[in-house]
Amino acid sequence: MPLDTEDGAKALQLITSRYDAREWRKKIEKTLSLPPKGMEDDVQRKIFLHLKLALQAYKSRRADAPAWVVGGYGTKEVIDRAKLRPTEIDPAMTPDQVAFLGEDPGSEVDQAWWEDMLVKWFEEPEEEVVEAEASDEEGEDDEDGEDGKNGKDGSDTAASDSDTSEATKKST
């Protein structure tokens, strides 16, 4: 399942509050590289996408691999701008919806929490893929059964057609 509202808020707080801590920079960059489907809440997904695009380094908008500007004045400016003008994220966004940005998520957000968050981020898409594969296999089984029936009917028809064509050749 994607991150629930509480974990999504903690992840966004982590990105927007600990960007100057060297030990968190690589983890924040990794989080920014994740697909937005991992956020369950639409408002949080929009905030995440805004941060992802706004913090993306200019060089990575070209052909280079994605990179993010994490740390320093540029990151602070993007976060402050999102808090002061939430309509840049989405026209319907209110200041209350972005008020939590920049606040530290607390001591419970540590390395173990971050690893659990990564697992949660990708849990549901894997389940959907497994369900889709299971339904594809069922569909293949159904098709095989139908083909088997059609093959018998088709082979009987093909045999009678070949008998007819042989009889036609003999008579000519």
C-alpha cells in the first residue's frame, strides 16, 4: 500500500527539514527519485511532484541522469516559496495544506523508518502486478480450453473439407 497520510506527511517533512544534514542528503535524493504513486493522499502527491520538479537540477532536465539540488539556499528557497505561495503547487492548494513543510518530523524518523517507508512505497504496485499476472494466467487457461474445443471442432471440419477436396480431385 502507498504511504498513508501520516507517513506521507513525515516523508515530506523529512525532505523539507533535513536537507542540510549530510547524512540525509542521499536518502532525500533517493526519495525524490521515487515515482509519485507512492503517496496515497492527492494533496501530498501534488506537493511531492512540485518538490521533485522544483529541486531537479537543470542538467538533469536534459539527457543526463536525474539529479536534485538538495541542501543550501536553493532548496530553502523552493520550500519557502511553496509555503508562501501554495497556489504554485496547485491553484486549489491552501496555506493550511502546506503548513507542515519545513518542520522536523521527529525522532521516530530514523534510518529504520526510512527503510520501512521505502518498502511501503512499493508494496501495492507489486501486489497489482501479481494480481494482473494471475488473471492473465487464468485468461490463458481459459483460452487454451477454448482452443482445445475449437481445435477438435476445427480438425473435424478440416478433415471433412479435405475429404471433400479429395473427392472433388478424383471426380475431375
